[in-house]
Amino acid sequence: MRYVVAVTGASGIAYGVRMLESLPGERILVISDMAKRIIPEETGLSVKDVEGLADTVFDDHDLFASISSGSYHFDAMIVAPCSSSTLAKIAAGLADTLITRAAAVAMKESRKLILITRETPKSVVMLENELKLARCGVTILDANPGFYSKPKSVDDIISFIAGRCLDQLRIEHSLYKRWE
């Protein structure tokens, strides 16, 4: 299996990192410019540390990268975290960066696209963008943790969200305790 993981400039970089740590198979990574600034602030990791979790890394400005073409096969794309700006661009069909172009490819090729949104509260515009994308088959996965698994740390909460994303991809995992 081949997955594209995009990390955009919203708080919640740890979700993208956990996805890179948890996905089986080939992991292709794209990091937006703003995310590159946020990575050390939120995680204590360097951009190189995060890039080291991927098999292939593309620059977000490289619209000539393989993942920008529908003829290049990948199984799913996860945007974690997905900024409200990226969400709006995807909803409007703007493909001006590699992240938004790869998302457009995922949609037009009927591949799984999961956006882990983190913004709160949400404006009407944001909600309408999410609704538009959901109607197009995109999975909107808000970073809203459940507490039935009795998380004991921030790491447990991050694992819950990553686990819910893996559930959407039908990937077995043990990142959180399921409801019984």
C-alpha cells in the first residue's frame, strides 16, 4: 500500500507525525512551508526528523512530483493536520501547491482522502467547505478525542485520533482501547 501524508500549517503536527509512524507500506510526505515552521515549536522535532519517517519526501512547491498526476497510483491521502486554508482550497478546487494538487488527484481518481481538521470553533464558511467535501466523498475527521479509552497522556489522545484515521483506512492497529 502507498499513502500520501500531507502536513499543513495548523496546530496538531503530532497527528501527522503519528500517522507517519503508524501507516504500513510506503509513506510519501509533503510538508507545507508553515508546517515546517510549526514542527519544532510543537514537537521538539526538526523537519529532517519528520522527513526521516517517510520513504519519499516532496517539496510542496514541486507540482511536477509524481503524486500530482492521476496516472501515479497511491491508495489514500491523509492531510494531518489540515489547516482551514488548505481545506478551503481543496473545497474550491484550487490546486496551487503539491498538497492541494494531490488532494484534487485523490478526489478525481476516487481514492480515499482524509482531512484531519483541528480548527475550533468553526465558522459557517468552514462548515460549508467541510460539508461540500463530505458530499464529494472526502472523510472529514475532526481531531476530537474520545475519552472512553481513558487516555492518561497527550500521547494517548494523539494515538486515539491516529487510530480513528487508521480505522477509516481499514488498517488494524492497537493505538487505543475500543469501546466494549
